Amino acid sequence: ERDKRTIMVQTINYGHWRHWQWISRTYGRAGVRRVIEETPESEFRPAALKLASLLFGIQRMKYASRSAYIRNQKALARA
């Protein structure tokens, strides 16, 4: 549960179809959609993001530059 965002992002970027099916069964389509929408576009490979958007019905993505996202995560970890 603690690493579910990392698991989903890496699966979407590098996983095979059976891995995509597993995250969908494990976390639910709505859960996967929510994590993808809350994750900056820069975390995903462009082709993988396009497919995920089609499969999970994602209309909009959160945009943040990679450096801004990393700074934000470090600030949250310190708090």
C-alpha cells in the first residue's frame, strides 16, 4: 500500500499486458485512474501514458515539471 503509486507508474511504463491487468484488479480501475491523474505527466513514458489514458478514461493530467515535483516531495518528507 505504501508503494502503490511507484508500483503503478513503473507497471504502466515498463509492464506487460498481464501486469496492467494485475494493477487494475488489485487497485481497481478508479484507484489506478486517481493515481495516474495525481501523478505528473513527466513520470510516464509518452506512449504508455497515451495508452493508460485510453484504457482508464483519463481526461486531464496533473502537470508539473520534474524538478518542481521532486522539490515538493522532499519538502513533504521533511514536514
